[in-house]
Amino acid sequence: MSATETAIASAEAHSAHNYHPLPVVVATADGAWMTDVEGRRYLDMLAGYSALNFGHGNRRLIDAAKAQLERVTLTSRAFHHDRFADFCTQLAELCGMESVLPMNTGAEAVETAVKTARKWGYRVKGVPDGMAKIIVAANNFHGRTTTIISFSTDQEAREDFGPYTPGFEIVPYGDLTALREAMTENTVAVLMEPIQGEAGVLVPPPGYLPGVRALTHERNVLFIADEIQSGLGRTGRTFACEHEGVVPDMYVLGKALGGGVVPVSAVVSSQDVLGVFRPGEHGSTFGGNPLACAVALEVIAMLRTGEFQQRATELGEHLHQELRLLVGGGAVEEVRGRGLWAGVDIAPSHGTGREISEKLMDRGVLVKDTHGSTIRIAPPLVISKEDLDWGLEQLRAVLRG
């Protein structure tokens, strides 16, 4: 067997099959490129679902991590450490908010947001104990914990994992009338992705997010924006909500916040909202650890330059212009997205999303399918225009058959 086949066989034999990865085994990576165990190079057009917005092995981030590794990596929150205050202060400033609650993974941050909203509902809004409701959108993806899959409409994520956690109501994404009708006096929050990533990079209709903001203000309900995939430069703005001038009550962040180096996530809000917590009510051993804070501080510094948002804007316009040319030729049914982020619906006559992804892999481009017929394109924001064009040419070649 080849080195690739050997590695895959070993993984299949000794790991749970909770993923169905493409048959490539990455050994090294740099910038927008990855190299497998046999020396073949691949253009990364997925960027770890936005975790690698700044590319593989970004020197600023690696240097920040190395410097911190020599000092202290973990204290737990039992003690203060000298990177924590700067991290919280600078992330709050980046978000235009006041308070930060750091965690590790995106799902942890969503769970934290859910707990925050419920406690705020009971302590501040005055909702009767045990009656808090959170409204979410159909086709959402916020993670795969037992609470989160309880409000998922993806049967693959839900099946055989019940009983499910109550307290959530699902409404159609993009439908303000349905959202308004779902609200009651016991509604404490609306939790939504400003662009639905896993669903196929679905952008809501113009005016929807401002409508959600206005409605939540009117009804004294928290608007929680899950910007784990859409945030931190991916769409051409620091946050996708900015495209419609919307500021939520709470940001849920992750993925790119750790620079592709360490898991870092956070809930960012006002002191009035996050101030509902008292010591012992929520926590995480690794949340806000020194290594995570050091890397995230460098991420924040990089975002403040505006360079990556500008690259996502300019290259994103080019990406979508080229992708739109594929619609109507029989191979591509629809293209959606914003910035360096696109969902491409493949016509059934040309294969499934998985089949197209495998054919692209054979030509040296790595993407990932979702929901059967869609491929997602989300390269690192450091990709060059020449490499982006080369990747798009491989897609055109695959679609030509």
C-alpha cells in the first residue's frame, strides 16, 4: 500500500467514524497550500471552515505561540495570568463591546451563549424560572453538543441522540413574520448565523438582519450573532453583521480567533449581560489560557490593520464574478456567498458535491461538500489572486468533464 493508503487504513481501524474525510493525508502546510505524505501539493480552498483565515503557519501567529510556549501555557482560571486582561480588553474593543467570556471551541461558546441568555432572562427580564425560550433558524449549524443538536433541523446530527433539550423554537431563516409570531413574553434570545455556513453559505435577504435587530430591541430580547465561521474577516468585514449595519447584543466567536494554531472561542457582550454570572456558575479549565490569549491577541492585532478584510473584499468580488459565470451552463445551478466564501450548487447531472470534491482533489484542490449537492469554497484570506484563479480553473475543468 502507498503511504496514503496505509495512513488512511490505520485511521479507519482505530478512530471513530464521525467524519468522512477526503482520501488525502496532509503532512505539511504553508500559506494556502498543503502537502501530503507522498509530496503532492494541494491548494486549500476550505481553510478549516474559516479556522485558517490567516493561512497555514502564519509567521506572526507561530512566533506569538512560540514566545508564549517559553513562558507559561496554562494556569487555569484559578489564578490570573499576564495575557488575560489584554486579551479581554482588546477583543471587547474589536467588537465594540464591554465584556468577554473566553472558552475553547465554537460549540462551547454557543453553549455559553445559551446559558447566558437564559440567566439574563431570569435575572434581568423577569421570565419565570424554567420558562425561557430561545428562537433559532431552520438549517442552522451551531455545533453538535446534545443541547445544540436539540435545535438542529439536520436529521443526521439529531438521529439517535435524544432525549432532546427543550426551550428552543425553530423558525424559517429569512422570515421576519415567522420570527415575530414566534416571540412571546418568555423569549429571551434570538440566536442566528448572519450567514449560514453549513447550510451552503446562505445569505439572508436584504433587510432581514436589521429587521431581526429592530424586533429584538422592541421585544426586549437578546440578539445573539454566531460569527464563528462568518466573522473575523471572512466576508470582507470584521463581522458579517456589519454588511447591514447591525450590532447584536452578543457575538459568539471561535475558529479564526485561534489563528489555526490553538482552539480559542469567546462570547462578547455588555457588562449588563455577561455580568449575570457569579463565580462557580460557568467555566473551563483551558478557557482563556495564556497560550490561547497570546495567539488571539496577535489575531486581533492583524485584524486591526484592515488588510485581511480588504483582501477578502477584493478577492471575494473576483471569486463571485468568476463563479457567477458558471451559472446557466448546465453544471452549476446557483452560487451564493459574500467575501471569500461561496456555496456552489452542482447540477445533479454533473455529480454530487462529494464527487466534485474528489475530482478537485485529484487536480490538487481541496474543498468540501455539504447537503449533497453543494461545495463550499473558503480559501485562506492570504491566498494570492494567481492561486485563486488556478483553483477556479480546476473547478471549471472538472465541470467540463
